[in-house]
Amino acid sequence: MEAPKESDLPLPPEIVTLICSSLSKPDLLRLRLTCHKLNDVATPFAFGAFYLRAYGDSPKNFTAIAKSVHLRGYVREITVDTNVGPGFEYESYNTYPFPHGFFNALPYLRCFTKATRLHLRFNEYSGSEETEFGDDVVEKWPFRYRILDTVFHCVTGLWTNSRQVEIDSTASLEAFEPEYSDNESDFVPGYVIQLEELTISNLGEYNDPDLASSIAWHKLLSLPSLKDLKLLITMEKAWTRDNYMLYTEKYEFFQTLPSNWLSPSLTDNLRDLSLYYADYWGWFPRMNLYDLSSLPQLKVLALGNFVFSDERQTDWIATVGHNNGSGGLEELYLDDCSILFEATQVVPLTGDKYPVSETFIRAMERDNFDGDITFYSMRWHHVLSTWREKMKGLKTFIMSHSDWEAIHEWQYACRKRTCTAIMRQEECSHLTEDELNQRACHNTHRLFNAPAKDRILQLYEPESADKYIDGAGMLLRRATQMQYIRYELGLEGTPWEVCRTLRHGEPDEAFAPEDETIEKDDAAYELLMATIQNRNSGKGMV
């Protein structure tokens, strides 16, 4: 059948463009083959985003598009995923198929000069040679350093062949067989990619001295164009929770997070900031939000698993975004964040009642699990009342619990629906279970604003999964809001205990350290939400 001529197309160009914007990538690639006009319309959509995987033909295709002057100019969004695909099981002692093609393709990122969004995805298991899982963890610190520093050199225009040789020499990956080629004839060294968004999944909780000394890393975090930063920090792997708590790297990492990853050169321009950790943080390991700058332009803030114990932390939230044009933060998301009300911990604590990591580690090394009980007086109604009074620009506030753990059946049901929706896409039908789980649960730091739900999803409910393709959103139930948490040293498994009861078909059981606090918390929450609703409807403050 003869291809239609341009004049045979019955729809105006804007309609064709609208149709193309909703088609899947396989359909767009097929559409390019029909005629010149449809090729011209479909190509920008077909190549607008590229997913670089560490297996199959992905590295070869990535390199081919990078070398195409015509196609690489369409790419606006790039995802770099270290998963090596089917046939290898992480967290095992299987022989790791080192992704040579992926590592050799990565420097071609420098060619995508029109890209504005970059997503880096590591495996959730991290660690070093010195830990008991050194042989089991495949993405150790040097592995991660090589990827990060290569990417940062490409983005900041500092990449050269000789610099790549230095990076590889520093990483010293024994299994890697590097292939170096001359710069592309049309490649202009020194061009800075104007990146607007950077997200990292499973960033290691480790201050890498090699990365810290990288000029490219510091330059990237100073890009005026970078407005959106989203980090999900993973836990170093250990045999037991007690062994994990002895790893000193994480305490230094979180203490220096404000000065390293969130220095004023970056935060002064940020509009969106998401900080998630795979474990509870903020109190122990300690991280002072108030050590950040005031983030004058910030409009959206999302925190995952953060533990509040200090009013300076919550007061800081009320101060950010003062120069963003709205009078303060516009959107606030608290995903499984809690207030600490009681802690059994090694003493002495600091003057503001935080643990001292050195004291804690010395006690653990002596198998000393004795600790003193400390009580904390901050309550959610204190916090919410302050936010209602001071956060004049707040238009969206969600505090709840998302499905990123998949420990309970209802969380597994959320994950299953998301995975089903992803698998229905033709370009994703081949994904491994690891990749599906990463998309479903390791993206909560990116998809925190997915439509929230007000009921527990059940595994066998006959409900369409398509609406959960970007995650099932947070669960807006009372038991997942205004949470309180206690810490007890020596508990088997985890020292953290979130005090909530959440069951399908049963009323939520709110918890607070005192019975009267529940009523006060509920009243403060309702008043804050009413204030936000009135503000959004143009009625002003209550």
C-alpha cells in the first residue's frame, strides 16, 4: 500500500501533534515509517526521553543516538539505570556480569546538550570491601563513583578523554575493560548542559573523598539552571541491624549533607527538593534541616522517613521559600515522617537531646545495650498550629504513608498494581522483577505527589491498575497521619517503633503519647487544612 502524501493527511498539524504526545514509544517509532510528515511530528516525541540500561542493546542504541546530530537534539530526559537485567540476582554470590558496554557508553552523555532532566538509578544494595558483605555487594563505592563523576563531567562540559582515563584510574574497577575513543568531530568541549532536574535513586550514604574532590561535582551543584533535586538515600548492607549501626560512614554523611549536597550555591536556586532515606533519620543519624540555607526560591518540599524531635527543624520548614513569589512554601509532603516522643539510648546525649554517634558506637562495640529513657515534649498540634500561622503560601499539604516498603499485604497490593500498569506498556513488557520493583517503590522520592488514596488497597480487588502507573500515592488514613515514634536501643530487628494500627475494614486507631493529644492534633490538622482550602478558593485566612 502506497504511503499517503502530505496533502492526504486529514487532520491539522496541531491535532496530529496532540495525538503523538499520547502515543507509546513503540507506536511513535512505527509512525515515523509511514510518511515524511508523520516522521517529522513523531520523531521529537519518540526520542524525547531515553532510558540507558546496563544490558541488551541499550548501550549500543544510546551511543548511536548520541552520535546522530539529528536525533540527539530531541532528547530532553535521560534515565541511567545500573540494573544488569535478567539472569542475575542481586544480593547473592552469583557471578556478576560486569556491564562493559554500559560503562563505555556512559561518556556519550556529553553529546545530549539539550537534555534538561537526568535520573540516576543505582541498586539498593551498597557497601565497601571492608564490610562483611563486601563480596556480595556489586555496586560498591568505586563503582558508584565512576558513574557519578563521569556523568557530572559530561553535564558540566569538563569531560575529555584524558579526564576519563583519570576517573577510571581512580575508580580502579578490576573487571572493567575501558574503551577510549577520540572526541566526536562535531562535539564542542566545554559546553555545559543546562540541567534543570536531577534525581538519584539509592544514593550511597557515604562521603566519597574522590567525589568530594571532583571539580565537576562542585560545578554541577552550582549550576544556575538546576531547580529540582530529588534524592533517595539507601542503607549500607549488613548482616544485622546492630552491625549496620556500627558503620560510621552514614553519621558523617548526614551531618555533612547540608554542606556537601545541599550547599548554598545550589539551594539558593532550588524550587523543588525531595529528601528520602530508606531508614528513619533526622534524629539518629542526625541531620539538621536548619543547617541548610533558607532556600529562598523553594516551592515544593518532600521528606521521607524524617524524625522530628526539635522545634528548630519544623520552624525551619516554615521559613523556606520567602522569595518564591508566594510568600513561602507552596507544597509540603511528609511521607512516613514522625515525631519522636520517647527514646532509650546510650547517654550522655547532646545538650539538645540528640545521640552522640561516637558514644553510641563505643557502647555497641562493648555489647552495652543499656540506655536511659529520654522523653520529648513536641507534639503535632504544636507544629501544625505554627505552620498554619506562618506558612502563608501553603496550598498543598499531605502527610501520610506511601507504598515504598511493601511489607504489608496492602502495600504489596499497591506495588502489584503499579507493576501491572508498567508491564502493560509495550516498551516495558521485558522488564525484570528488580526493575519493576525499582520503578514501583524506589521512585517515591520522585512521585510523592501521585494522587493520594483514602482507603487500603487489597490484593485481589477487581480494580484497574492503569491509574497507578506512577505509584499508588500516599494513604490518607488517620493512622498514617500525625505519627509518633519511639526509639528503644537493643530491640531485635529495628530500634524504631511507629505507633499506629492500620487494618483493612477496621476503623483507624490514632495514637499519641497522651489521650488528650489526639483530639488536639486532630483539631490543629483540620484547622490547617481548612485554612489551605479557603486560601485555594480565594477566601483568605480563616
